[in-house]
Amino acid sequence: MDLQEVLNDIRTEVLDAGLKGSLPDYIPELANIDPEKFGMHLQTLDGRSFSFGDSQEKFSIQSISKVFTLVKAFQYKGSILWDRVGVEPSGDPFNSLQQLEFESGIPRNPLINAGALLTADILVSELKNPKLDFLEFVRSLAGSREVYYNEKVAYSELSCSHRNAAMVNLMKSFGNIQNDVNLVLDFYCHACSIEMSCTELAKAFLVFSNHGKLPHDQQQILSVSDTKRINSIMHACGFYDEVGMFSYRVGLPGKSGVGGGIVAIHPSDYSVAVWAPELNGKGNSVKGMMALELLTTKTGYSIF
Amino acid sequence: MDLQEVLNDIRTEVLDAGLKGSLPDYIPELANIDPEKFGMHLQTLDGRSFSFGDSQEKFSIQSISKVFTLVKAFQYKGSILWDRVGVEPSGDPFNSLQQLEFESGIPRNPLINAGALLTADILVSELKNPKLDFLEFVRSLAGSREVYYNEKVAYSELSCSHRNAAMVNLMKSFGNIQNDVNLVLDFYCHACSIEMSCTELAKAFLVFSNHGKLPHDQQQILSVSDTKRINSIMHACGFYDEVGMFSYRVGLPGKSGVGGGIVAIHPSDYSVAVWAPELNGKGNSVKGMMALELLTTKTGYSIF
Amino acid sequence: MDLQEVLNDIRTEVLDAGLKGSLPDYIPELANIDPEKFGMHLQTLDGRSFSFGDSQEKFSIQSISKVFTLVKAFQYKGSILWDRVGVEPSGDPFNSLQQLEFESGIPRNPLINAGALLTADILVSELKNPKLDFLEFVRSLAGSREVYYNEKVAYSELSCSHRNAAMVNLMKSFGNIQNDVNLVLDFYCHACSIEMSCTELAKAFLVFSNHGKLPHDQQQILSVSDTKRINSIMHACGFYDEVGMFSYRVGLPGKSGVGGGIVAIHPSDYSVAVWAPELNGKGNSVKGMMALELLTTKTGYSIF
Amino acid sequence: MDLQEVLNDIRTEVLDAGLKGSLPDYIPELANIDPEKFGMHLQTLDGRSFSFGDSQEKFSIQSISKVFTLVKAFQYKGSILWDRVGVEPSGDPFNSLQQLEFESGIPRNPLINAGALLTADILVSELKNPKLDFLEFVRSLAGSREVYYNEKVAYSELSCSHRNAAMVNLMKSFGNIQNDVNLVLDFYCHACSIEMSCTELAKAFLVFSNHGKLPHDQQQILSVSDTKRINSIMHACGFYDEVGMFSYRVGLPGKSGVGGGIVAIHPSDYSVAVWAPELNGKGNSVKGMMALELLTTKTGYSIF
């Protein structure tokens, strides 16, 4: 199968479909992005890569960073991490304060906001220079030093982060946050503000296809078994309360962000990142969802 | 009817009943109080007063202060206050984050924590020196200058006020808090830390029996109609999620606090305050509830 | 004060206000009622009566019947009734399955649907001929034999009573319903279908102003103390999730029904019934609410 | 790899672990089962089979039948099925009435009770002799005529099915059930009462590994694409509110039942059924979960 041709067809079909969505309005830097941006990059384990459009343009990875904070926290804590955060889908369309209150400050999983604030708390405790050290970790995954925070985005989010502040405070009231809430929020907003291109994201996620071993330097950052677990969590929890629909339509583990990016992997095979800023009502890129659905339909490569 | 004799009988019957409860454990200053303290003071509109026990010893009024912040905020805002806070009982045993989230940051009523944080926000905006001016207002109600904040209690509560911080942040995320969250929390914790005796509280609440006119200086602080409304809110919302049971057993508008105080009024007739630190599972003084139930049973003076 | 003049003024002011509401659409017999109907009847304990408009026309009392089933069940069970149903306001705008599930099949209070289904279950157990005997009881309260079920309304409701069926089944799953669910639903729908006029309703509720003694034959149907309790429950729970607002605006214990009727009492003084079919979003008569608010404002006779 | 040896090791390790759980107490026929029963059967697409223990003994498949009703309803309705039931995990530990009410009578997915009652309603509409025709369908999947309902279990469940009755009635109140509620419940309880052995279940599920084609007669019962979708739904929703943990530990699509059975598939490869009656707090077989976790760990064959 000619994968470049598959990607070209995907691009055409998605553009022809004329899908519309909306941009997130609470962060000026995201609201003013060109809604026509559209890029995709597929990276195979055997070293081939395929792409189209704005695949090399950096964008705000937002919630995709939750996978990176999860992996780093899991490296430090191992399975005792699950004493402080679950692995179940949240199933809750109304964000998470209600659920978080009901479940005594234990977030449902590490890929919703509350759970990522929890892994942020762990990294603030464990890392010597949390923001610097975490950035270096993401760079090592991507195999590139050209990965940065966008400070303007970080502070913009921090200044309107009252709901996240409510969540950290609620978790702290249950004893499940150890650091000062402002430190945790600052770290969290910085992690969300990281900017990467589809190419960089696909490369950074290839480790999850590769059973935990970084393809570019053969470093084993997670055991084979733990990598399966991260993949399973991405699959069960990576798309807010649309995980079932993503699994139904696409059938790959992955993670989306409100910056319009989605990254997914096919175990033992490839990773793929797509970027198109317009979002559906669940916060997932409309064009990105369709592009990935077409990918697994055309290639027959879903996990099911 | 000899009301002093009624009070004496109440004291005996309550002590004979051997009721047990627990002290709040999250504030050292409240946890270490002598659980045997027990006082009561009844003040009639025609100037008579009756009391027993520790009726003149000051204690932490805690949530009883929510009536004072409500009245002051109502003086400033009038009925537009109800755009930002409701007048319905909360009916929610699980504190209020869930309800507050579901109802878009509008607290159910001004006598639950979220609602009192909202009136605190209004007073922080309206008062020139919020903490000083508010204390003067409470002193004017009590007709006594010997009313003070307990700074140790205030800071002790502030340091463990994560759940309240979660609520203010959640309300701010919905645009229903105007000031800095720390300013609001500081004011709120100070208001809760006010210390008054049963005698002082009964005097301060007599204005609600007297249709809004301060008995000691004839100043009309609320209109007749607005006073009825405050009484109706106390009756519908003054006892956490035990309002129905308090109404069923006692049948008077009032307000309780986790310091063990309860104050209640009989319109056109009297006010009464009781203090006994041990609380039932709903946060209301066990001896205080029984004492007030006996009072309305023995005198036949409930509102029903 | 000339109470007939007060009522005349209320009629004029309410009609001038041009209030609009909607008719319940799920029961044809209620949807087709003339929305302009408007009547009121006030009955004093000392034997005077005042009225206007359609005060003698019968209408479907609907949820007002919940007070009658409560009183009859309370006569049989006394305070052990509260093991199976609470006395707290429900505070829940989304009807009650969620709350009922969370609280293990114990309805919040006897004046919401779930609670009235519970008292219906008790009466189905206790009464020899449940529907006949209950009708006789209501007739004895009203002092009139001209009170009937409307069978067409009863069966119309029964045929679209799936939500009520859900509630009875849920309670039965928790062991809190003893009879066959269809028997309970049949009894409940018949009780709701009773038709009475404002005059008959005011007379039937006068017993709650009169400390439990029927005015027309001096029979004590409830003790003084239990009558206070029924009044307190009406006050805390009689208006769905608008109890606080009714208390705030009117300040009397009472009960409303989706047939457009509201009945309220002033202890030791009077009972009053008003009927106007158009409802607000909470299911309470819009004209009826305003009429009662004007009554307590003009007479100064609220309980607060 | 010698799969029979793998199964033998699994049996030994699971028995050595001494896991304990409890039997469901609401159905006498399930409560009295021998808790030591333990069998497993693995069936590969290339025709090999491996097993141990009580793999040929029939047991009550209970909720595993929800996959069969889903597939049959999906055959009739295609993707318009998703107008009446979702594909998202429920994430709700407190069964589903609350969620069902909040989401207007649309069940979260077809593998929770509410969703299976919905597919039951469809089959009652579509099948000429619903119970007979459905049984024939299951027999055709299993390639065996020796599959039967257990009428005693069916009626035992029907008689204590009040919570299910509450759900059907609630859905009917939202217009999402077309048939008489008793017909739907009767069909549903019969489907749950089907008895099959591990061997039969593994054979019946092999079609989901085989891209929708029945291995024994090459009949295509679902398209390739629809089979992926059924697998994705099993993976996202097949284990009550423990789907994330099952995915994390096992990493295969599957379905469990309170009869102690679990069946799972590896796409393009094999199906596997395990039976051990003792359940964990989430309603899944404790030994079964461990056996399947060991299977994917030892073989490395998870989907991730």
C-alpha cells in the first residue's frame, strides 16, 4: 500500500467534506489561529515517514501534554500512582468537579484535567527544576531540542484557570495534592503551552508503538508491559467523553488537545499526528477525527 | 408562663437525656473546646431576658455569621442580590461543589458556604475597610462593642480552607466572583471567627423579631418586608441539609454554626440563642436542637 | 380590615398584571382547561368566608392530594413513617429518580411524587377499600359529600405514568414498597384526579389552621403537635423546588398542584385556596402565586 | 508457543493465588453454584483449541448475552441504532438510573442494563417469535443446537427485576421504548438466562476475531467494518465501570457476566472464555480477570 497516496486521498476527502467546528474562545492565542490549518504526519517504526500540509508547523499541544506528564510521573511512581489517580474513563460530560467530589479527590484517570493536575503535583515534587526538566524530557522523546513552552499561552491560561484552581483546591482538601496549588497550576499551564509540529509529535509518540524503546537512541524509557498500560489508558481515556466514539470510528489509542492536534499510535507499527484547529462540541478536532477514521478504514490497520 | 422556669426545665431535661455528639476536628481551636459547655439566653421584645449556664461565655459563631453578611449585602444590593444567589434550600448532603457546578456558579442560598462566600465578595467590593466595617456592623446589631474576631481561628480556618477555595474559584470561573479569591476567603474566615455569647447573639437577632428595627436604638436596618424575607430564608436554609427536620421539630427560623451555637427567633415575640459544642452528623448542636424543640413544645410558640 | 375588599383588590391587580404561563401538556383533560379561570376562597377560623371568581368551580387537585395521603398515612403510622420517607426539601430541579437512587429508595419528603407514591403504598396496605375509603376521608375533611374522582383523568394519567412507574419500581428494588406496583400507581393516580373547588379546598385545609380539629364537627384528626409537623412539612416541601421562593414571597405553609390550584394556611387564623390554570416553569400557578403574595403583603399576615 | 502449557500454567498460578470473591445473592440459582468451578477454553481462528477444568460445563451467561442482543439489533438497525443508545463507557459506579435520567432516556451504551433493555425492545419489535428466534440466533453463532434458556433463572430474575423495570419505565417516559415494558423485561431476563459452556462461548465469539464471518459455515453475519465497531464497543464498555482496569490489565475486547463468565477476543487470532463464579466488587470474576491477565502477559498478545 502506498501510504503517501493514502494520506493524499485523506487530505482531499477531508477538505471536500467541508467540515466546520469552532475555536476555543478562552485563550486569545488559540482563538486567533488560522482555522484552515491542516497537516498530518505518519511515522512508521521501520523508519518511513509520510505527511501533507502544515505538518511541520508548530501548534499548542495542550492536553496532549497530559500523556507526557503521565509517563514521567509513572516512571517515578510505578503502579502506586494508581492509589492517587484511576484508570477508568470519566464518562462525564460536565467536566469533573462533581465526579472528583464524589470520588473523594481521586481523579478518574490521568488524561482529564484533574488527573493531569495530579501528575503535575508529582512532578513538582520529584523534579529538581520542574519546568526545565520536564521540557528536556519532552525534547528527549521527540529527539529534538527545538521544543519550547509558549510563555504567553501559559500565562494566558493561568490567568483564566479558575476551574483548574477549583479542582486542585478540591483535591488538596482531600489530601491528594502535596504542593502549593499555585506551583501546580503554573507547571500544568506551562506543560499545556508546549508547541510542537505534527512531525515532532508523531516522533515523540513512536515510543508507544515501539514497546517503550525510543526509536532514535534505543533507550528503554518504559518496560514493554508498562507501555501497553499507557496505550490502554490512552485508548480508554484519551478523548474526554468521546472515547467510545473515537474507538468506534478510529480504533487506535491516542490523545487529543484543544489546540486541534490529535496523535495516535498503532502498536508495533506506526504513530500518526494530525492538526486542524476547528473543534467539535467535545473538544476534538473535527478534521483530525475524520482524517484518522479514513486512515484506519483505508489501511485496515485498527487495533480491532 | 414563667419562662425562666421553662428554661430551667429545658436545662435539666437536656442534661438528663445524655446526648452525645462530636466536635469539629479540622480547627484546633474548636476541637479543644470543653464539650460540656451549655448555655441559653432568651430575649423578649418587651425587654425581658431569661438564661442559664454558660450564656455569657463567648464562642465562635462560625456560620451564624452568614446571616450578618447576608443582611449587610442585602442592604447594599436589595433584590438584585438574587441574580447572584438563590433562596432555595440546597437539599444536598454532599456539600455544594456538585450543585454549584451544575447550577453554573449560582449558590443555592446565602446561608451555605458558597452563598456566604458570594455575599463576602459583595462586602469586599462595597465596604471601605471590609473587615473593620463589618465588625462594626455586627457590634451595632448586638448593641455592644465587646465583639471581636479571633484571629487565630480565622487563620487556622484560612490555612485549611481548600474546599472553600475550590468553591470561590469555581464561582469565579463562572464570572460570579469579582474580587481576588484570597481577599474573599480572608474576609469570609474572619467573619466566621467572630466570638459572641448567647446573650449577645440573642440581642443581635432580636431585630429579626422586631420587623427590622433595632430594639436598643429604634434604627430601622431593614424594611418590614425585607425582614420577613430574611426570616423566610433563615427558615428555609439555616440548617444545612437538616432544615426540614429543624422546622419539623422546632418550627422557628434560625441559624446554626459548627461552633455549637444556634440562634432562632419567634416573629413579634422573642429571640433565643443556645450553645453546646457537640454536633450531630449534620453539623448542628445536638443539645441545642433538643433545647429549642423543648422550648417550642413547652411554650407552644412555634410559627406553625 | 375588610378582607372581601382585599380579595377584590387582589383580583384586579393580578388580572392587570397580565401574567402568562402554560398548561401541562401530558394530560388532555388538563391541557384543554380554560386558561382564564381564576377563583379564590378565604375561610377564617371564626367562620367568615370571602371569595371571588370561579371559587366554586371544581378543578383537578392533582398534587394537593399529597397532603391528604400524607395525613392519612401519618394517622396510621405516626412517626415511624419517617423511617420510609424524609422531611427535607428535595432541592432537585430534575425530578427525583437521581436523588431517590442516591438515597437508597427513601424519598426526600412525602409531598414530591416519590414520597406520595410511598404514602399511597401505605394506604393500599392499611385501607380495606383503598380508593373508596380514601375518598370518604377527603370528604370528611371538606365536610361535603360532593367530592369525586375523575376517572377519565385518573386513567389518562395512569397510561402515561412511566416516570412514576420507574420511581415505584426503584423504591421496590430497595424494599421500600410493599404492594404490587400497579395497585400503588392506580391508587396514586386516582388520588391526583380528585376534583374540588377553592371553597371545598379551603374548608378541607382549615383543620391545619385549627391545630388538628375539624371546624365543622370538632373531631380531632391529628394532635396539636402533629398538625404543627404537617404544617412544617408543607412549608418546607410543598412547592417542588420553589419552596424557598414561595416562602420568600408568600410566607405561608401550603401545597400546589399542576391543575393550577394552591392552598395555604395561616395557623390559628385562616385557610385560603386559589385556582388559575396557567403554570410557571416550576409547575406552580403564576396567578395563584401572585394572589397569595398580595394577600400576605396587604394583610401583613405571613408566619414571619 | 505451547498454548496448552500456557493454559495449564495459568490454572496453577490462579489457584495458587487463593483469590476470593462473592457470589451474587439476588438469584438463588446463581447464589448456590459451586464457587470452586473454574474452566477456560481458547479457540484459535486456525482451528486449534485449548482448555482446562470445567470448560464444558454450562453456566448462566447473564450479561454476556448483551453482546448477542446488540449484534442482532445492529443487524436490523445499522447505525441508526446509535440514535437510541450511545457507544460511550458509562463511568458510573452507581448503576444507571441517574445517568439515564440526565441523558433523557438514552442509555450510555448497549452493554449496560439500560442499553440491553433497549436492544431487547428492538428485538421484541423485529423478531416474529422473539424468544425462539433469538435463541436460534445464539445457536447459530455457537454452531450448536445444545443452547437453552434456563426458565427458572429467567423467572427468578424477572420477579426481582424492579430496578430494570424502573429503567424501562424511565426510558419509556422519554419515548425510547416502543413495546410493553413487561414484554421487554421478559425477553431481557430470558436472554440473560441462557446457559453455555466456555467452549460454546469461545466458539460463539470467534466470529468477532474473524471479521464478522462465522468460522464454521463462512456466513458473514456482520461486515468487516461493523465487526470492528462491535469489538470497539466491547472494549470500551464490556466491563461495567471497570473497563479501564480490564483494558489496563488484559488489553482485549470482551464481556463479562455475573454468572462468573468472561469472554474476550484477539482480533484475527483467537477467542477465549473463562468461568469462575466468585466476583469482585465490580461484578467481574476475580479468577477470570487474573486468568486473562496472565494469558496476555504470557503470550504478549494484547491489542496494545
